[in-house]
Amino acid sequence: MDKKLTLRYLFEIIVIVFSVTLSFYIQEVLNDREKEELKNQSLNGVIEDLEIDKKFYTLAIDNLFGRIKACEDVLNGDINDDKINYLMSTWGFVGQDANYKSLISTGALEYIRSKNLHRELTIYYQNQYSVLDDISNQYKKLYMEFLYFMKMNYPVKSMIKLDKETETQFPIVPFNYSNNTLVKALKDDIFRNHVHEIKRMVYIYAKFYQYTLNMQDKLLELIEEEINSK
């Protein structure tokens, strides 16, 4: 009887251990499937975010190269209110990274199989975003210095009336300078140095936008491969 009881208890223990192990395994499989689904959902969201970035980056590149042209015109003596006002504005960096942050916060990033995709996501969202944000802040500093310099040295002749119905080339609200003031500015070496420095910074800014934009094709290809992989 003791031997039978022992075997019975041993069998029950084995059944319990097996049941618990199987339960943990099933739960782990379900968790893996949930993480896999969450990963793919977030990656599809990243694709949408990249499209938003593409539109903003394309607009930024066009705008920044327009400012470079304005700098060159002014330095060559072709100066007017429109070009000066164009230079007396800045361009901030805005990136769409909500779904990339979701990949990190949910732990779904760990379920990405492709090491290349993992690396490219890191470069795009951490390295390039950081560089673009840093250059944006440098540009903003130059903008503030130039704005202060103009305020202290070149008086504004007039300014349009502003109210709710006023239409401007947003976000620029123009200052109007006299012709004598603009001619004087052209002969001012400090003024010209400001314009040279803005041209230099804006060119670097635009080229980094181009470089980051060019990364998207490879990134999108890797994302599609990851989503479709089994």
C-alpha cells in the first residue's frame, strides 16, 4: 500500500509540475504573440510617422535653400525688405517619433529580429534627431543675435497694421526699412558677417535634413521585411 501511495503521490506531483510548466509555456507563447503583434502595429505606425517627416523635411529643405539664395542675393547687393525679413526668421525642428517611443516603452523593440533595422532606427531617431535639434538651436541663436543686431543698429521705418484680419506670409511679420538704411547695411562688415554666418548655418541645416530624408528608403525597406518575416 505504501508503495502504491508513493507512486500515486509521485504521479500527482509530476502532473502538477507538468501542468504548471505547460501553463507558463502557453502564457509565454501568448505574450510573445502579443509582443509580435504590438511590434508590427508600432512599426506600421513608424511608417506613417516617416511619411509625416518626409513632408516636413521636404518643406524644410525648400525653405532653407530659399534662405540661402536670399543670403547670396543680399551679399551680392540685391537687397530689399522681403529678403531681409526672410533672414530675420528661424526654422525649428519637429520630428515624429511617437511610435518609435512606443516600441521602446512597451518593450516591443526587443522583438525586432533584424539587427540592421534596430541599428537604422537608432541612427534615424536618436542620432539624426539629436543632430537636427542641435543645429536648430544653433540657428535660433544666430537668428536672435541677428534680430538684436538689426534692432540696435537699423531702425524700422514702418510696420503693417496687425489685427485678426491681417494676412501675412506666415510666420513672417514684415518690417519695412528705408532705402538708405538698406544701402547702409550693405556697406556694414558686421551686417555682412551676420548674413555669411546665417548662410553657412542654414546650408549645414539643409544638408542634414537631406541626409536624414535619404535614410528613409532603406529604413522603410527594412521595416517591410520585418513585418512580413515569419
